[in-house]
Amino acid sequence: MTSLANQRFQTVDSLAEPLSIQHLSFRVRDADYALPIELVREIIEYAQVTAVPMMPAFIHGVINLRGNVVPVLDLAARFGFELTRAGNRTCIVIIELALSDSTQAIGLVVDAVDAVLDIDPQQVVQPPPFGAGIRTDFIAGMARNEQGFTIILDIAQVLSLDDIAQLSLAVTNGL
């Protein structure tokens, strides 16, 4: 009976919503952004990116990451700002997205990586209909903090399905 009761409590506990979700925080221009940490594979120093013709302006190009071709997207340009000029803290955040039949690594150029944050879902609010500095459909939510808000990106919206398909096709064809 005791083991059955413990089993029931474990099941109930496993269904409980997590107290916080880890996110990688970073900066693009002067705003704070975050992505769920489970999307992030690694963070690398900004290095030479090879330009690829016929790509949207926000696609910096590709990098060779341990023998794999990885497309690199400039988040600032995607948000409507000028292309990023590499500085001392400029990084490429490598994320991995699940596609219908495979996964695709994509590099995101950011001005600086800050920290891994534990974000309490209770502290996340809906984005305002305007005034966030980027398209509201790019925003999954806004996490309150001492300094204001950290914008949590909806990476599926930032990288539309068409963009992902175009990147995947380019990588498959060897660029």
C-alpha cells in the first residue's frame, strides 16, 4: 500500500508545472532577449562567416562547425536593424531545431551572451501589441526582472517555416 501511495504522489508530482524554466539570455542591440536552454547546443566566438548568394539579407552566410555546414542568421537584421558588426562580445549561439524528418543546426549572431536564467512562468506576461522594438509575433512572452523585461523569443516565428526550409535546402545542396 505504501508503494502504491508513493507511486501516486510521484505521478502527481511529475505532472506539476516546473517552478522555473532555464533560458539563455543575450543582447541584440540594447535589448535583452532569451531562448529556452533546451534549444541551445553551444555558444561559439564570432568567426569568419562565408557569404552565400541569393539568401535573405538577414542570413549572414554559413560556418564550418566541426565539418558541418551551419547557416548563420543575424538576429539584429531579422529584427529590422542594420547587420551586426562584430565586436569583442559578439557570439554565435548554435541552436538545434527539429524539422519534419531531421534536425537543423542554425547559428544566431548576438551582440553578447549574458547568462542562463531561471524564469518562473508566473513572471512571464504577454507582449504588448506595439512598442517592443520587434514584431510582436516574434515574442513568446516577456519575463519581468529588476531592470524591466527580458523578451522571450518564439524562435519558430523568428525563423519562419519558409526560412527554415530555405536554409535546410541550402545546407542539403552543399551551398
